[in-house]
Amino acid sequence: MSDPAESAGVSGSVCPRCGVGCRLAPGADGRARGVAGPANPAGRLCPSGIAAYDDERERLSRPVVQCESERRETSWAAAYEHAVEQLAAIEATHGPDSLAFLGAPRCTNEENYLLGKLARLVGTNNVDNRARACHVSMARALADRVGWAATTNPLSDLRESDVILVAGANPAARQPVAFNGFVRPAVADGAALVHVDPVGNRTTRLATHHLAPRPGNDALVFDLLSAAIREGPGGVDRAFVSERTRGYEAFAESIEALDRERAVATAGVDAAAIETVAGLIADADRVAALVGTGIEGDGGAAADALLDLLLATGNLGRPGTGVYVLRGLVNEQGATDAGCVPDWLPGQQPVDDPAARARVAEEWGVEPPSEPGRTAGELLEAFGDDVRGAVVVGENPAVSKRDPAWLDERLDALDALVVCDLVESRTAEHADVVFPVAAGVEKAGTVTNLDRHVQWSTPTVDPPAGVRSDLDVLCELGRRCVDPGAFAYDDAREVFAELTRVAPTHAGGSVEKLEGAGRQWPFEHDGTLYADSFATADGRAAFGSADDRAPGMAASTPEQGDQDGLSLVAGGRAGETADGREDARLRIHPEDARASGVADADAVVVSDGRVARETSYEVTDRIRRGTVYLPAAAADAFLRRETETVTVAPATTDDGGDGSDESI
Ligand SMILES: Nc1nc2c(c(=O)[nH]1)N[C@H]1C(S)=C(S)[C@@H](COP(=O)(O)OP(=O)(O)OC[C@H]3O[C@@H](n4cnc5c(=O)[nH]c(N)nc54)[C@H](O)[C@@H]3O)O[C@H]1N2
Ligand SMILES: Nc1nc2c(c(=O)[nH]1)N[C@H]1C(S)=C(S)[C@@H](COP(=O)(O)OP(=O)(O)OC[C@H]3O[C@@H](n4cnc5c(=O)[nH]c(N)nc54)[C@H](O)[C@@H]3O)O[C@H]1N2
Ligand code: SF4
Ligand SMILES: [Mo]
């Protein structure tokens, strides 16, 4: 495959390990070395990126099919035939909506685009990707109220911020190159760093202020800040509010009506600390917010309240302001932009928008279905019921906070499961056909990082003999399932060119124009979004209302969490220790440790009454009282059961202590 960007002087792959999008290439010792790019202008990498080429897992090199009870390797031709036969039979009997297409935050924009196109040409909008599980409420709040479901500003704008607010995230550990390259220098230059998180972590170490609310109460914190700012002089940006927004009066009334004393008690925050941070924001010229997965648990209230706070203070549309969605996976942003979602066509255009449908129809030759499809979660629930077949590309739904036995059952209930993966993943084990594919650093294409930079990634190592790219597999499935002409592409560049014609966000782009530094979409106005107007129907940003967020407060009495047990907060990812450095220790406040009688124990047992788990522990006053923290790997057993509170007790020495789940 020709590599058009090579001639434009672009080198290196985009790091496949997280959404920061650093560029890298193999170094002399086989480890990765950094190549300067928009996210790592100094060519830096974090330890995870340096290990980007070390994958110890055994790669698949030949397609695998399951026929009756026999599982065997086979030729590509036979595997395609088997997959297409099965999918076609399901479609013929049960209709296109009986199929699900799950992609691909680890794949390129072109691959995500093709997966969406395949689903829609088959006749269904049942296409979704994992990003929904990570940052959906912040992304959707941005889409609904200011225009685009994406980070508003370039990372480089953070150098101009006076206050950086980090909520529900640990970028010092999770997006380290972005944190060290853009947040740290801003703080060194005098910016205040406010960390809103019930648990102190590596990010808190650099913070100038730490607000540690009771989990799930960020909306109250942001509304309390808005209330305090409204009271003081000069905090509300009247000119911005009147020229650029709508709905301020109703928002102001709802803030006026907030029972602040009760809100402070419910959120469990210090009223004086709220006043201090409100003063900082009111006095600052430029405030930016960085948000992670920790604010996603309250149904979107925190995302809404944060946007209201930023809008009231005029902190959108200028360098140094805005919202950064700390996307987790390499192409989580791009999977959404390329249309791998059930309700949007490429370019974040609603599936029922006539103009978008016409644009797509002109390229595809047919109109996509107009009813939004089902989300990944809804599709999984329906596996074996009215969803009979699935194509899964670059994700592994069997790895999830859900009960693994339930997921195994759902996957087995399908009539056909087709999987593209590098390895025999837990999901691939259930598949009827597995296509072995190339990894991110082994293939060409574009990916979009957490600040909307679209970069061309060149292959920097050879894939194992015998594997193909997801792009090749999706083109072949498209040619066989739908229409040879609609999937006749020579390479990723041709697919990208089509994406630029279909998606308004990508209009005017070309691989050549991405050059070394990439480009932020919308390509026609890259840089800071909303400088002149918001991407809404009337060009104004919409305020929400604190009234819509009040039910949370009514439902809980202030001290409830503390009396019923300790609130469990989890972080990090399953399968690894929290930030690659810490072990799976429970963290607990000294007062809670004393009250639980564990101050001198060697280890503790964490229990929700039905499941118990033994861990080591750390007593620390950087976590709020009444809350305990467990890394995801250890917390999964509880999270799967939606446990919110746990008790902690000293471990007795004779109960095995192997750290495995035990029912009690
Ligand atoms: N229990 C538990 N579940 C979790 C989490 C947790 O902490 N605990 N975290 C959640 C979060 S934040 C996320 S983002 C998700 C992640 O969820 P997933 O992304 O679904 O999970 P993984 O198993 O990490 O990766 C998916 C698969 O993609 C394959 N892959 C990698 N690159 C490519 C490629 O280029 N092409 C193809 N076809 N395949 C590729 C990998 O081999 C792997 O099998 O998990 C969520 N689920
Ligand atoms: N090294 C490494 N880096 C990664 C990944 C990885 O696997 N390894 N995965 C990537 C992926 S897929 C993702 S999604 C990102 C995740 O990146 P983050 O979203 O930063 O993930 P966590 O480290 O789990 O941090 C979540 C934080 O939210 C806090 N929290 C929990 N509940 C609440 C609450 O109610 N309110 C507030 N304010 N905070 C709360 C937790 O205490 C925790 O500190 O990381 C990405 N980066
Ligand atoms: S910060 Fe993310 S993209 Fe950059 S090197 Fe580390 S893992 Fe890779
Ligand atoms: Mo994630």
C-alpha cells in the first residue's frame, strides 16, 4: 500500500496506548522513541508509550472458524465465505436490525467510517463503540448546548489559562504527556490547579486546591461555585452572557433557589474552600476545565453544571478557556466523529437530519436508515433475543464491568459472531469467525486525539505474516455483503477522501494537508472552537438549570453515605494496577480506619455483605472521610454488582488471603 504522507515528510505512528496521540517510532533497543507531534511537541513519551511495541500476547496469524463443534484455522477465502453466509442468513430471516456492529475506538477513522457504512448499507443504525462507556455525558452535553461533542480548545491553549479545573480525572497518570507538556508548565507559570476528586491521586500532588466531594455530587459543587460567583462582584461575564448565550435568567433563578447550606452538607465539601475556589474563578480571566470518567456517574448533571459555570463566567471560545474531554482510547474521539454511533452519521450529523442524509446518499448511492439504532449496551442486552448476529471490530465487550458469566451467555446466545482482533481475546473465544488483523503501529490511516487533532499514522513495524488490516477486512465484507462498488477502495487515503466529502467536520481536509503536525477538525476553522459563535441553530450557547439537578440532593440525606458504610470509588483499568505504579491497595481515611478497627491490621477485608475481598491498604488523609478507593482490578467484583457502599474490617490471618473473591 502506498503511503502518501511519507512523501509529505510525516514519519512515525500515533501511539496506540491512549487518547493523547503522541507520535512515536521504534528506537534502537526495540522500545519506542518519541517523534515530535501536536500532542508531544518535544517528542516525549510516557512509560506506557515507550512500551508501545512490547506486546507479549500471542498474535493470531490465520483466520479461525467454528463449524459445529470444531474450531479450526482456515484460509481467508473460506473465512469470508463463512462469515458472509452466516450474516446474510440472519439478515434474510430476521431483517437488518437483527445485526449489531460494534467498533472501534482502537481502529482508524477510515475503519470506523467503513464499519458505519457497512452497517447502514446493510440497513441498520445498530452501530456503536465503546466510547459511550467512558465520556458520553460530557460529550453529549457539549453537543446539545454548544455544538460539537469534543474538546473545545487545543492542548497548547492551556499555557494561557489562569485556572485549570480538573474533575473526575487523573491526567498526571492517565494522560501523562499532555499533563506534563501543557498543564505542568501552566501551573509553573502561576496558574491555579483545582482538583475536584473524592480521592487524592497523582494529579492532586500538583494541585493548588483540592475539593473532595462525596462521590456523585459534582453537580452540586459546580452549582455552589456558580452561586458564590453570582454573589460577588464581576464574576459573571454579563457581556458574554447577553451576546453569546440564551437561558441565563432561568439558570440564575435556579441557582438563587439552591439551598446552599444543604448542598454543602450533601456534597460534603468545605464551604470556605468553595468560597476560595469561586474567588479564583471570578478573578481569573481564563478558566479551562479537564474532565475524566469520574464525573460520568450522575446521569449528566455534573457535565451540565460545569458548562453552566463556564458559560456564566465567559470561559468558552478563547484560548485558555474551554472544556477538555480526556478521551481514553487512541481513537475514541474519531470513532464518534466517523459515524460509529447509532444516532449520528459521519461528522456528528443526526441520522434523521435531511441535509446529512442527502450528503451521505450522494456518496453511498442509498439513504441510510433514519431511525436511530441501539446503543452498545442495549445491543448486548438483546443478544440472542432480537439481535442474532454481531460484527465486533477492535473492542472486547467480554471485558467489562458487567458480570463476565452474563456476557459469556449473551455472546453464546448469538447465531453468529464475527470478530476482528489481534489475539484470541475473551470475545474472540466465542466467535464463529475470527479475522486476524494488524495492530495500530502496523497500519496506515488517521486517528483523532483528545483535542481533535487528526493525524496520519504510518506503519512503523511489519504485521505478523498472514494478517490483514481491519480496513481490508471491512472492505471485503462490504463487497461481499452489500455492493462491490461501494467498497472498492485501494487504500486508507481513498476512504479518508470520502470521509472529507461526507463529514462537514472533515471538509477541506486531505492526507497531504495533515502533514507532520496533524490538523484539528473542523479543518476549515481549526484551533479554538466557538471564537465567534457556537455551533448551535441560533449560534448561542444554551444554559441549563440547577433545578434539573436537584433530585440527587433530595434523595440523599447529608450523612447517609457515612452511616450506611463507606462509599466505594474505583479508578484505573482492570488488568493493570491503578497507574502502572501503585499496587491494588485500598485507600482509607485515618478516621475511617480507626472506626473500622483496621489501624494495625496487616490486610483488610472489603465487603458489601455478599462479596468480600482481601487487600492490602494505605491510610491516607488525601481521601475524603467516608469514602474508600480501590483500583478497578480489585473493585470489579463490586462494580459489577453496582455496589455503592462497603464495609472494611481487619483480615483474619487464617482465611487464605489469596485476594480472590469469596462469597460470605
Ligand atoms: N472490568 C472493567 N471493565 C472495563 C474497565 C475497567 O476498568 N474495568 N474500563 C472500561 C474502559 S475505560 C474502557 S475504554 C473499556 C475498554 O474496552 P475494550 O477496548 O473493549 O477492551 P480491551 O480488551 O482493552 O481491548 C479491545 C480489543 O481490541 C484489540 N485491538 C487492539 N488494537 C486493535 C486494532 O487495531 N484492530 C482490532 N481489530 N483490534 C484491536 C485488543 O487485542 C483487544 O482484544 O473497558 C471498559 N471496561
Ligand atoms: N496508564 C494508563 N493510562 C490510561 C489507560 C490505561 O489503561 N492505562 N486507559 C485510558 C482510558 S481507556 C481511559 S477512559 C482514561 C481514564 O482516565 P481517568 O478518567 O482519569 O480515569 P481514572 O484514573 O479512573 O480517574 C477517575 C477519577 O475519578 C474519580 N472519581 C470517582 N468518582 C468521582 C466523582 O463522583 N466525582 C469526581 N469528581 N471524581 C470521581 C476517581 O477517584 C479517580 O481519581 O485513561 C486512559 N489512560
Ligand atoms: S501519553 Fe498516551 S499517547 Fe502519549 S505516550 Fe503515553 S500512552 Fe502514548
Ligand atoms: Mo476508557
